Amino acid sequence: MNPAHLVEMTARSVGRSQALMELALAWTVATRPYVSGTRGLGRWAGLTSRMVRETVGPEGGHSENKLLWTRTRGASSPTAEEREQMEIRFHANTRTQGRSTSPKNLSTPISPLGDLALKEELEKIMEGSAPLSARISERAQEVLVNGMKTLSRLTELSRTNELGQILTALDPGLDIWAETERDGPAKVALEPLGRRAWHLGVLCGLEDVVLSVADIEVLTGLSKRGAQALLKRMTEANPALVEKVRQGRSIAYGIRWASNYRMGSDLYDDASLRDEIRKARGARDREVQATSARRGTPAGYLAYRLSTASPKRDAYLEANPLPADADATWSALVEAGDEMALYEYLKGQEAEVGPVPSTPEALVEKTVEWRPARESLETAAVSKETLAEMRKRVIAWSR
């Protein structure tokens, strides 16, 4: 894995809260280049399929904040694989390190970035936004540089060493970084901190830091009220994570990322490895895919059109009423509108009829042996009386 891409995407996200979803997707494809598909990207990035489609750019183009390049968005197709197909990659500006990791062209990890490269990244941030460089404090700059130093050493996902554990804990799809979902699981392993906390954790490199509300504002791009709401949510989710620190007459906040979410720390409880929300979302996705596959068959599609699950059921029945002599069982099933009952009935009818023959010859009944409509005069036995009658008619016609 290329740590230069982690450093670059983090640097380009400073002060840009609107790029948060793009950052989550870019982080996902950089750390797991084998992930693709609308639902797959959504699960691993902690986003819904709708969010993924709205965040990525057009096919062959860039996303709004230029963090992503879209190879394909998928196609409108009855085939589930084609519908869900989506391939994206991180759009890197670092020409010397390659544009992105690719699942088809994986390379060995590069060496960690040096201090010079980190200094250049920070200079790009300062030069790229004059208002940002004027607002960011020395304390925030130090936090950012130290965070980038940590990110520059992350070369692989692993749970056997501290650096690999940091990258594992920064997985945006884990429970600790999840947003609450109305249709999600009622109980999870721990209270989620949210995606904005994940962004701050990435900027800090999951190091223990001390920041003021103003520092959090300028680093994350949130408003003052948004930064205060973020600190409140983090405190409520994990009381050991945030503590007030008085510095003279001002108040700052100590955020103990490393003490809570790093292997070997005093408060570490394996929380960074939990992904119940992602598993629940995956189960829902499998149900959706199974439903789509069923409705893609003739029996499944007809059952859906006639069931109460279809919003156009009434209009369809009005345009296609059941015949008066329809089977009583079938009429009762249509009246009830149970999709699965209709589907099972149609599948049972298909099983009784048997499979469709592979060639049309099996559908054509064998005809009797062909014979000419009339036998020729040469082979027919004609009586003398018939010949006499024919001769009389010919003579009478010729007169």
C-alpha cells in the first residue's frame, strides 16, 4: 500500500468538511484496492449506496472535490453484477508515486515518507489557501505534521503490530466511525463517534493531541457550533476520550486517540476491530440482491407486479384484469397480494409443466406420412362406367 496517498488525501482534506465522503471512499480504495461495486464500496466506506452514487463523479471523470476518478459507474441492466459494478480510484497529484493503487496492478509497499516530503505537503496546504494559513495555529500545525508522520509509516493492514493496528482502526466502515441509522441495528458493540470524528482522527494520525475548538474548526472545516457538537458527541460516546485542559485563561481539549484505540494502550479494549454495523448492512444488501435476482425471473417479476409490494399494482390490474374463468386459487392469491406466495405458486406451475425445450423441434408434433392429394391417373384404377361418363361429358362440351 502507498502511504504517500494517505498523506496526500489527508492534506487535501484539511479545512474541507464537504470532501468528507470523498475522503472516506478514497481511503477505502487506497487501503483495500480489491473493493468495488456500489454496495461493496458503501459497506467498506461506511456509506449507503445512494451516497456512493451521489459522491463519485461521472464515468471517466472526477468527483466534485477531485479526490476520486471514476472508471465505471455501472450500467442499467437486468443483471445484478452489471447494475452494481463500480470502479473508482484515488486521484493523486503525486506524479512520482503513481496515480493510484489498482487491483489489477498491485505493487510492493514503498518506503515511508521522509520529513522533506511531509514539509512539502504542509507547504502545499499553506500555499493553497491564504485564509486557512492565516487561521491555523502553531499547535494545529504541529498536530497535523505529527499526524502525517504517523500516516507516512502505515504500509499495510495488520493486527499483529502497532502501525498495522492504527490503519485497521482508521477503517471508515467500523462501528466507532459509523453514523446512526434509522434502519440499522438497534444495538452495537459501542457508541459510534461518527464520520466527522473519523476525519479528525485521520488528521491527528490517531495520536493523543490537545486542540482548541478553533483548531478543530480550521482542521475539519466545521463551524464553531459544529466543532462543539463534535466534541460533545465524542464525550458522550466515550467519556475517556475527551478531557478539558486549561491553558492559562483559555480552555483546550485533550483527545486521547492513542490511549483508547491503539493496541497496547491502557484503555484499549479491541474496539477498533468491531464491525457489527458493516455486517448488518452486508446482510441487508444480500437480501436486496436476492430479491433483485428473484424479480429478474419471469415468475418473480409477475409475482412482484401483482403483489402489494408494487406501488403500481392497482394500475397494472386495471389494465390487465384477471379473466372471469380464472383459477380460484390464483384469484385468491392475487387478491391477497403476497409476493412470495404468488412466486411459489408460479414456480410450482413451472415445475409441473417442466423445463422449456432447448430446440423448437420438441414442441412440434410428428405429422402423418405425407401423401399426394390425388393419385395420378396412371396409378389409379378407374372403372369403365366412370370413363364412359367422362367421355360423354367431353363430347357434349365439344359440340
